[in-house]
Amino acid sequence: MEVIILAGGLGTRLRSVVSDVPKCMAPVDGKPFLWYLLEHLRLFNVTHVILSVGYLRESVQDWVERHKGDYPFRFSFAVEEEPLGTGGGIALASSMVHGREAVVLNGDTFFDADLDELLELRRSSGRPVALALKKMRSFDRYGTVELSSEGLVIGFREKQYCAEGFINGGVYALDLDAGVFDGLEGKFSFERDVLEPCCAKGLICGTEQSGYFLDIGIPADYSRAVEKPRLLHHPCDLLEIVQMAEGFETLLLDRDGVINRLHPGDYIKEPGEFEWLPGVKEALREAVGKFRGIYIVSNQRGVGRGIMSRAALDSLHSWMLGEIAAAGGRIDGLYICTAVSEDDPRRKPQTGMFEDLMRDHPGIDPDTTLMVGDSPSDRLFARRCGIAFYMVRDCSAMALAAAMA
């Protein structure tokens, strides 16, 4: 996945509170707003981030240069020597995309959208543009987007009071070979000069995304980010996720990378190789009071490959459950797939293990089920199951990978 971030705006409305840096560098809890956007991109298989920069661009470039080693994707800069507008900025950055499609984000907007789902929608629809839409109530700051029952964007309405409706979340998936920029040069508006004509031709699809949305373009909303920065990023570890989780009854956990540290290229075969991640036992103890059911859902291909026996895996899990119980936590069931084939219906991201769980426990409701994993495969599994998802990140492992890169 290649991502364009529009970070070249003048930020006129925000200058009363942030005047010495561009909007994407506005400080939130000691970090630039851009940090939260990049942390969100960790959830996806992003390989390349292109920042379209202009106004006060040196602050963006300097910060990225200092921190680029923290991220698994590479960075490029599309430099606007003069303001190009949203359309011109995207078109300039698009010339640096190596593939035929890109995801576009606004540098002053955080939207916890599923970028994989957006790309899949664009591809399956055959449309060159897909929009991530956010449903809002009682608003007048944004224009509204009209969506047909087939998921086609059929109109854009000007800003006016709306009791309930969809807004453009500022997250797009684009087919760059479709010619949506043909005939457009220099400074132009993506919304007016690209989206509106494409809408008239039936070339835009849209999908509602339920994730958190915040546009810091005005001081009042920037203050919301400063006051509640935790809403702008996914928690890093299991303890923080459990503490934040509200409204869920069932907790599903991947094992490796969530409960214990990964062994890259190898499998954990005995307790002596098992290294608990920080805070996990405390998290599972706290989860007892928050969830009716706590289950592990884990691929363990080492058994299928003959690297370890099923009896050894069961013995390891028996030890692990004893350690969790001794710490005051509990696991109500383990669902394990040892199959080697990626196509096995029980192997994540296929949904077979969740179907087994639902069959064993008919009272489980997907709407109140939370999955915690550490990989895009876990996130895809959760989406296919129709359940909420949080991704943990082994910060020490990331730091090691960055140091070795």
C-alpha cells in the first residue's frame, strides 16, 4: 500500500493557536499530529508514504528525517513550491507513486478508517475513486455526501445544518491509471475539480466507517485533540487495551505477539522459550472483571510442519494457563489451528475458529466481541468475523527491527 498525506496547507484558521508549524505538525501530547497518522498506518501493510509538503515544510522534513527509522515504510516528499490546492497536491504526489493506486489522507484529519476495506471496495466496484464516509449528527461545519443503496456516491451537498448524514472523511482510495486528473494542472481543488465531475459520471463509491474522526483545522477541534490524545491512536499493549475497552462482553486474543514475545522464524516449543510480554498478566487479571468470556484464537503451524508435536503444544498451553490463573487471570477456551495450508477454513484470517467458538457458545454476540492481535492477518480475521479489533505492538521488537534495517 502506498499512501499520500496532504501536509502542505497554510493552516490559516489554526494560526491563532498554532502559528510556527504546519497543521500536521501541531503538537498533541508532546508529539506532532502527523505522528498519530503514521501510527495508524502501522495497522496496514504500508510500504511507502509520500508527504505533499509546502508551507513551513522544513519542520515536516526535519522531523521525518529524525524519526523515519521508527517506521516500517519509506518516506518521500512531493514539494509544492507554491500552493497547489488539494487536487494539485495529490496530483504532484501521485507522480511519485510506484504502483497504480494510492490511499490519500488529509494531514490535519485523523480518521480511524480501515484502509484495506477501502481499497478492496474500490477494486471490487471497478470505480476509480472510493471515499471513506463518517456518519455524523447535528452538524453544520461539513457538507454532506449522498450515498445510494448500492454504495455509489450520487451527490455532494453544501454546508448547512444536518440532523444526520454522511460527511467526506478525507480518506480516499484512487486508481491512478483511470485519468481522474486528465486536463488538470497547477493549482486545483480535489473536491470541486475531481470529486464533483467524477460523481456526475458515477465513478465514485463510498463506504461508512465507524472509527474515531477528528479534523483539527479549527482551534476548537484542535483543543479536543489536546484534551483527549488517547482517542487518536491505538493502544500499544494489552493492558492499555483492556483498560480502554468498554461495551464488550467477549475478548479474543492471538497468542504470539500478544501474550508472549514472537520468535521470528521459529516456534515456541516449551515453557523455557516462552517470554511474557510486559503487562500481560496484569491485563488478563483486569480482564476477568470486564469480560464474560476470554478466549485465545491462534494459528500454530509448527505442529502441522512437524516442528513440534500437538502433545508438546498442549503441554505448553497447560503451563501457560496455570501461570495466568496463578496471576489472577483466566482463559475460558483455546481455539488452535495447526494446519499448514493458507486456505484451511480454520486458519486465520479465515473465520473457522470463530465459527467453532460461536457454535460452542451460542450466546456470544459479534457486536460485543473484541479481537486483539498483532498482525494484518488478525485484523482481516476480525473484519471477516464482523468484530471489533485492536492491534498491539511489541515496541522492543520494532525498535530492534528498525536498528537492523
